Amino acid sequence: MALVGRTFQQKAEETQHDWYVVDAAGQRLGALAVRVAWALSGKHKPTWTPHTDDGDHVIVLNADKVELSGKKWTQKAYHRHSGFPGGLRTETAQQVRDKHPERLIERAVRGMLATNRLRDERLNRLKVYVGTEHPHAAQQPKALF
């Protein structure tokens, strides 16, 4: 007689959101974004369920010291459009890093997350800071990797 397996389904009220901290200094942007998105979505947990938001909080420090390979600082372009004629605005990765370095990581992580109703909730748990200081010491974050 074979045993019939049952699939575990996580309930929303049973979720536990842990806190992790990541130092972005010297890390490649894409590799960092993959690991952060993985933690935000909760796929590193054995209780992961696609329809529940089981992810953790992630704090990224030293956003201004993230690395890009090759000539991407001058050739990688970020586009945004206001919706009006002639409203296309383009910035290079270097210009974005000089003005708002945290936006590089936020945009990369956003692109790594699944496009569904949970994406905005998961992005709200991402905290990106330029320096090494953050106001979340009371949560006692652990190192992610």
C-alpha cells in the first residue's frame, strides 16, 4: 500500500518575516539582486508557497559601492517616460549612481521579482541605504550571505 502525500500550504497568519542585512560593497549588481529577490520572495524557506507572502525583510548597505562589469556604467541606460509627447528621459547607470545610488538596487531587485500582486508588498520589505548605518538595529538582522 502506497502512502498518499499531501502538499504543505502555508497560511498567511503563520508567516514569520525575519530580518537580514547585506553589504553591497564590491558585489555585482545582478548577483546581488538575485539573492535579495530570493529572500524577499521567501523561496529560501521550506515553507514557501506561491500564493502567500512568506518572504523576509532585507537591508542593503553601501548601495553606492555596488559593481557593474565592463562598460555598463556608461552604456547601460535607464529609461522613463512621463506619458506626454517628448517625455522620454534617459540616464546612464553612472548618472543614476551619482544622484540616487539606492535606485540601482531597487530597480534591479524589482526586475527579479515575479510580476504579480505580491510584488509591491515584497518591495516594501526592501530597505536600501547608501552608508553603513541603518535604523533597524532593534530588529537584530542577520547576515544573508
